[in-house]
Amino acid sequence: NAGVTQTPKFRVLKTGQSMTLLCAQDMNHEYMYWYRQDPGMGLRLIHYSVGEGTTAKGEVPDGYNVSRLKKQNFLLGLESAAPSQTSVYFCASKSGEGGTDTQYFGPGTRLTVL
Amino acid sequence: GQNIDQPTEMTATEGAIVQINCTYQTSGFNGLFWYQQHAGEAPTFLSYNVLDGLEEKGRFSSFLSRSKGYSYLLLKELQMKDSASYLCAVTDSNYQLIWGAGTKLIIKP
């Protein structure tokens, strides 16, 4: 049982390049989330999904796209990377909508955009 | 707007007790979480409060007062491995987690 995994762990991009971050969970969770974490700020929600085939915008969705074609995978895409997207990206999942449901996090992807 | 406030940094001594406070103003309330995050690692779940009062779990306790929009995390018998950031997060009326910026706890021998 690996929990939540993310690939890649590190990436350096040049401005304008594109990339996809992959998140996978083996806990059969319905809900999945993409966050970014910047120094001095709380985790900010980029996009989330409440089930296979669904996606929704979070607090900071501009410049990102997502897809949830399979229940266990949640992909985050950057079509044209900008230096402002330099950050640590975390994926998380939880079983359901309930307020008691804990979010479980992946190890993070450290992205630098030059 | 929605807001969660925590101190940016705290310092404590090994073996001592430390209290990390969190105040919140959110649209609705469906529970409050505390997470621990070591440097360079992912946040991990510590505690959850939805009713007023104290929840104790080993060396860690978490308190909630909904009327005051206030919570604290109490760490006893501090160990060097407790050096980490502690994140407060509130589930709002849409069941979304609103996160504080975290409190960096430094433990000195």
C-alpha cells in the first residue's frame, strides 16, 4: 500500500515549456486535490476532483489544467510555464465529502521555472 | 474573506511544553485539523476537532472553541524530532480545507 505517490519529485523548466505532474493513489479515494505551497503562505488549492471524470477549480487555477480519467490518477498540467509557478506541488486524496475525512498527501514535486 | 492566523515561528526547549495557537474566520465550519510538516516533506495528519473541548493523543493535545474561532495544539515533553511546521486548517461550509501559513517550531537542546 503506497498511499499517494507523485512523479516527478523534482523538475526544472524554462519559461514557456509545458509539463504534466502525475498523482496516483491506491486507497480507492474519491476526492483528489492539487495544492501549491510557497514560503510564508498556506497551502493553496489549484484544482480538485470529487470523483472519476470530474474536475473543479480551486483558489488559484489560472495557468493549470487537470484531468481525472481514472479514479486512482489525477494529472496536473502546465501548458506554458511561468516563473511565478515555481513552487512545491502537493497532491492529496481523501475518501469522501465528510468533514472528518483526513486528507493524505503525496511527497511533493519541487518545480523551478527559469 | 476567509482567514486563518498562526504565529510564524516559535522556539522551545527539549523536554518542555509548547502551545501553538490558531484563530480562524471562515464561511462556515465543519471541523479543524492540525497537520505536522517536517522540512522538505509532506504534511501528515495530527488531530481533528469538530466539537468544543480538548482532544488528547499521547504527547499531543488539541483544543477547540467554536464560539471564539480559536484552537491550540499543545505539545508536551518536547523531543528534537518535534522540530517541524505545524499547519492549522479549517473545513468550511463547502467542505474545502482552508489552510493557515503554518508555525515553524524550533526545539533547542
